[in-house]
Amino acid sequence: GIQVEQSPPDLILQEGANSTLRCNFSDSVNNLQWFHQNPWGQLINLFYIPSGTKQNGRLSATTVATERYSLLYISSSQTTDSGVYFCAVVRGAQKLVFGQGTRLTINP
Amino acid sequence: SQTIHQWPATLVQPVGSPLSLECTVEGTSNPNLYWYRQAAGRGLQLLFYSVGIGQISSEVPQNLSASRPQDRQFILSSKKLLLSDSGFYLCAWSYGMNTEAFFGQGTRLTVV
């Protein structure tokens, strides 16, 4: 099956810093989503982005489908951005396959 | 608008006891439904998915089963829980593989 790798596994930054999270996938995909898991465990939808670039406030994402990767950018980080960020893809069968996540810690 | 409800939020069950977790979706019809499990705060593993009433696909052999008795209801069950069944269980829905998926708030299960 398709493999999804996220990097880095852990990232610690000071408030106000910018960050880039990467998601590599091993095959072409029909769908790609980015999620933020908050401290209570809830998965918050950030972007549905099988290709191209999208922006939402301080967050933006780019997926280059032909090169099999996606990037999530967080600018001017805030402590509330802390948590685990997941990339998930769909290929073929109707199911999301998740990466292992990037744990982001923003210190005040 | 569509909403997904999952309950209970937390559950502590003894080894060998049965389990029933319920998930319902409102505001849509004929959704795809999914059960995921997350262990140790990382990596969500797909357990079951359903594209219609009575249609269940199992991803990994295990001590759990799933049922879809109604269009917008998805149930995760076990006849006898094991310690290894502990984890965070999340239900999700989508319209299909090329559409966005949305998750419920999850159930944290501890088997003691």
C-alpha cells in the first residue's frame, strides 16, 4: 500500500517563528488532507489539497502531486498552534492513510 | 450543515467485557463511514470502513467488529475486550474518496 512519511517528527520553536512541515507519499493520490490534532485529541481539518496551493490566515499548504509531496507552512507561530499535525492521503480504495505526524511545540 | 457525533468521550472497561461505540452523522445521506484507532498519540490506523448500509470492509484482523445498521450510524463492537484494545477511537465520514473527510471528537478507551 501507499506509504506516507512526515518530517520532522518533532519540532520545537519559539513563539513568532515560522515553520515548514513536509509530507512525502510513495504513489500518486486522489486526495490529500492536513489535520491538526489538538490537546484533547480532536482532529481539526486544515486543508483539503490534492494539488496546488491554499492559504488560510497564517497557514498555507502546497501539494506538488507530480513530485509526491506536500508542505504545510505556519507563519508567526502562536502557542495555540502546538499539537500534532497529520498528513493523510487517499489512493484507490476509499480510505485515508495517515502519516505518523509532526509534533509541534511552540514555547512562549 | 453536517455534523458527526461520537460517544462516549471516555470509557474504562475491564478485560473480557463487551464494547459498543456509536457514531452518527447528521445532515447528509449515504456517507462513507470510517473507524480509526490511535495508539500512543501517533499514527491513526484504519480499522473499518463502510460505503453503504450493511457493507463493512475490515482492514486488520483483530478483536473488534463493526456494523452499519442505518445509513448514518456506524457501530464499533467487541464481545470480549483485551488490554491491547486500549486506545483513542475516532469515527469519520466523507462523501467518497475524492472529498474531504471529517472526524468526530473521539472515544478514549482504557481496558483495565
